[in-house]
Amino acid sequence: MPHTIRLIIALPLILILNLLASAPASASPTLGTQPATQPSTQASMVYGKIILPSKQKIDTRFCQVTLYSLPDYMALNVMIPKSIRALPYKAQPLAYKKWEATPAGKQYIKAIEKLTENIRHYTADLKSDGSYVFKNIPAGAYGITCTNPYIVNNQKTNDLIAQYRGRIDTVGKALHKVKTIRLREIIEPRLGQMAPIFKIKTIYGKDFDLKKLRGKFVLLDFWAVWCDPCKAETPYIKAAYEKFGGKNFEVVALSSDSKRQAPIKYAKQHGLKYTQGFLGRNGQTNVSRRYGVRGIPSIWLINPRGIIIAKQLRGEKIQQAIAKALARDTNK
């Protein structure tokens, strides 16, 4: 899927799967829209087994295996007008906001909101030994996912401690055995936990130590110049820094570009005065892994004690979260 502004509001797959998990699964779901590809009348039985990372246990109430139709998923890829995508990045958010009030824009939002109706999906009963069986699955291409969510007060949260994503094709197979699924452990700090501290170089080669910002609110922005959705957040982050930056608030951008020249040029072009850290190609550093970053942009807010108080912020919610946190701190 190309990096266009439509990714700003398109739901990432994990959120889509959370929506699917909350909707009733059916062997013959009723679609809100016509699927991109009609399934064959042939039905398959799909079965297999999952293995969790060490020390994790299967909670059959929440740990699920889900199949979702890839053609139906791709059918939701509604395009935003080229006229908006061709605008300078600063003008895109405002243009999009106006567009979403038009009939075409409302149709796009409606498609996102009705994901659970538009995507054929099937959820298997998971046994305590990790085995599962799907019955009467129409022939076709499917994404298969298994997630083990973080449980708080006996309730499922959107945070994951392990997951797996893959694909299968049931065409011509009355019985389809899935290769044993080994879930990958996810280490992602949660709200209320201490933010991992780190030392890195800035894009200008200077040393940076997050620990030295203790006593201040810190906004971390995992991003890259090649990522259009990341650049679409720049105006919001810059505005937040210009409004709140100073004694009690700092912004630290963490570039995942392969070379320093790209973020250096971008920062100069757009007058970005806040700290510009450098993580390197695709953010494959210890920092990204410790924060469980699986996609960018990924924007986090840390309080003066080093505790995570917000994450995955976007657009106007960035300033709102900062203002709320500063106000609460002032009233203490």
C-alpha cells in the first residue's frame, strides 16, 4: 500500500483485527458491500496449532485465531483525490478535513467505520493446547492472524504481548493444515509504565541522552522522511513545540532514514528547532525494539517522571494531550 495521505486515517491492520474480534464471526456473513472477488462454492476445513512465546499462557477467552478475506480487505482501499495528495504536506491535513465533509469523503469514512460488515472473517475456538479448527471456509485467499492481548482487570486491551500474521490459500483444498504458528513476542511499554531510556546520536552527530530530560514532558516522534503519513504529522508537532516548548516541554524526533542527509535537509527546509535524533535505516535499532514500534509514525508522550502517559497520538490530539498533561501538572 503506497505511502499517501490516506494512511493518516486508514486503520492499521491490528486495529482492524480488534474490530473484527468484537464482531460476530459467521461461516456465511452478510456483507455491507459486494466483495471484490466472489468466493467459490467449495468449502474447506482449516486447522492447526499455535505456540506462544515462553512464559506466556493461552487464555482461551481472549487469545484468538482469525481468518479475514484478503480481497475484501483490499476492496476498502478507497482513494483520496490526487488533488489532495499533490498538495504540499502542510496543506494536506486542512484539504483532507474539508474533503471528508463531501459525499466522497463521507463514503470513505463510512467504509472505515463498517469494516466489520465489509470484511468476511472467521474466528476459531482455541483450545488450551493451542489447537484450532475452522469449518466451512469458502475457497479463497485469506490473511491469518493470532493475537495474545494484554489483560487488565480481566478485560482485553488493544496492547498485544504476542502476535502472528501470515496468509493462506484454500482454493482446491478440502482440508488445509496450517503450519504451526509461533507467535512473536511484542515488547511494547504500556501506559503508566516507565519509558525506556536511551542514548543516541542526533542527525548532526551530537550525543543525546533521554534521561537528561527528566523533569520535563517529552514528546517522542518515531518517523522518517520517506514516510508521507509521518510528514503529515509535522505541522501538528511543530505547532505543539512552538506553543509549549521551553522549560517544561521538549520534542525529540527519531528518524528511521538510512542516511542523515535526508532528515537534515527536511529539518532545515521546515524550520524544525526541536531535537532531531537518528536511529538509522528503518529504525532497526535497540530504541525501536524497546518501544515495540511496528510502524511509523509512532508518537509518544512522557511525563517529567519518565512515565508514559499517551501513545500513538495523531493530528490535533497531539496538542490536546500535551495541554491536558501540562494543565494537570500545573494544578498539582
